[in-house]
Amino acid sequence: MTTSVTIDLAVSPRSRLPSLTGARWWAAVAVFVLHALVFLPVYPFQKSDLFRTIHWLVPMQLGAAGVTFFFVLSGFVICWSYRQGDSIGNFYRKRILKIYPTHILAAAVFVLAASVPLMRLVVWLPNLVLVHTWVPKSTTVGGLNVPSWSLCAEMLFYLSFPVLAPFVARIPAARIGWAIAGLFVAILLLHTAFYIWADGPKGIANAFAPRLLPGDDSPEFEIHSSPAWFARENIPVSPSYWLSYTFPLSRLPEFYLGVLVARLVAENRWRNTRMAPVLASLCVAYAATWVVPVNYKMSVLMLLPMTALIATVAMRDIRGASRWSATPRMVWLGNVSYAFYMIQFPVMAIVTRVFIGGNRYSATGWLAWTAVVFALSLIAAAAIYRWVDMPIMTRWARPKSQEVALHSSRVDPAR
């Protein structure tokens, strides 16, 4: 296949954006914190008033904000790093090689950790091929490695980009800002329609909480990795929750917000390099998620501040204003963040089954086991990046004539 996607960028797509790479790490940590609260079954801590208070202060919006950042960043990075003249086939090959090997490895680890019944194809095959979130059933949406749900959306993003990118390229530079505003209004209307017409919770309560089992002894399996979970024929998902959070088509516009803002930065129409107002708007939007229904708290309110954050960080890189966020250590953490995101839940399943199950722990115990899981996940992520991701991308993802520099400070389009 020789057809090429053409996007004219005023700024070279080879411009280094190390701070954006480093920022990915903090998004992955946000997801980890929420998952550690929900998916580490540390009893009786999870049944205490203290836990309920902590979970109110650190609700599902924290992890959802990290995912929103990843989706918008994916659009920005894919647009920014696309090479003129690259074939569609080569584009797809690079995206598949970047996503699937780590995904399959993490899934295999989870299968062993949770003793997944391989005879029941429905609980692992849709997940393995990344089509499981297209159906609103927890037996598929929550099957196998829970964080992999976002990869279904990512694969749709990548599939659509060569088709829609030429239309994005035709938008006049003076109208890119209006296109971003129009796309955001469309997203807002879409989620309002979900809220009005789709069945599901209409209140503002936190809808994402641990599923607790009887007793004060920590179970051997968190419910999403237990034999009882995999034995269920069907676990329906709230339609409004599925449509507003995990359905790939609903998240597709977020990716194109990233694509459009990449053009805005490339056309030198985003001038702001001051982080204070952007971070202030992000904090205000995050605070507002406490008082809106679930359809809005999962992504909509955070979208514009996240988009502004990505554009500002990119512009700071271009103008050489980045400091600690562009250090080699932060860039390395950003590069391993995808593997860290994917391996954390399998590591939680292993630690729960081998060490936590059958014991009782307070908040101190939860903190200790969270630190253990964090350390093991980071070590595993570093190993995956070093011995799986980098060799694969070096050997098969890039034309032989290009110098491979995956370890450099240029933004790494892992997501």
C-alpha cells in the first residue's frame, strides 16, 4: 500500500517535545492510584469509614482524567509525529506493533495470575483482539486485564486517522480554533443525549467503587479477577456509563481534539506558555466533576483544560521553556508509562493472590501493599519497554533507512 496521508505542519514534526512524554507518566500514576484503591482488596480497610472518605476525596474522576489526557495526547502526538510520505500500511504497522505486544504480554500474565478459564472464549478472546468494549457487557468489558478497555478506543483512533486526516488538513489555519470549539460542543451535546435518553444513574454519586465480598479477611481474588466473575454468563453494564465512558465511538472526538490542537500549535496559533492559568482551569474543572452526573464527570468537563494543558506544554518545549518535566528521568518514565499502565492490574492480581489474600490490613497495610505493587509494576514496565517494546519498534516498526532513537527525548507516540 503506497497511499499517503498528507498533513502540512508549520513546525517540523521532528521538533522535540520531551515534556509531553514526561507528562504521560503523571497520567499513568493517576490511573494507578484509583486502581490501587478499587482493585487491591485489602480488608477490613476497604470496608471502613476511612476508606469511604478517601474514596470520596479520590474518586473515579482521577483515573478518568488520566485516560482523557491519554486520548487527547494520542491525537496530538499522532498528528505531530506523522512523517510526510509515510504509507498507510506503514502507519498501521507501527501502531499495531506499539500496542499489541505489550497488551498480549500483560494479558498472558493476568491469565496465569487469575487462572482464567481458557475454555470460555468470551472472557478473554474479545479482550485479546481489542474489540471487547463494543458490547455493553461486563463479561467482556471487564474481562481479563481491565485497563485494556482504553486500547479498543485507541485502535479505532488509529484506524480512522488516515481516513480523516486529509479533511483535518483542509481546515484553514484561521478556523482551527473554531473547529476545536465546534467539536467540543458536539461532544457536550452527545453526552447530554446519553444523559437524557440512555438508562443509567442520573445523580452525581460516585458510580465506580469496589465490589466487596463478605467477611473481614482479604479475599484471594479481587472480584474482576475471581473464578466467580469469569463463570458469570452475563453482567449487564449501565448503558449511559458504557456510552459515555468505554464505547470507542464516544471517545473518538477526544482524539481529534488532540489532532486539531496539534495543528493549532504547528500553525503557531497557540502562544500561551504560562502553566498557572492552565493548571488553575484544570483544578476548577476537576472540582466541578463532584457536582455533575456521571455522563459529564468522566471526560467532558476535563476536555478543554486537558487540551489546553497539552498545547501549552508542547509550546513550552518548542520555545525551550521546559525544565524538570523534560529531564531524561521524566522522559524515561513517560516512555515506560504505557507498559506501566498495562501491567499494573496483573501485578495487583498476583500480589493479592500470593500475599494479601487471607490476611487483614488497616490503611497502613494498604499503603504498604500499594507501594509494593507500584514498585513491582515499574520494574516490570521497565523490563517490557527495554526487552519487548524497544526491540520490536527498532526491528520492524521503522524503515531501515531511519536512525532509530526510541530512547531520545523526542515525544514517543506510545498511546
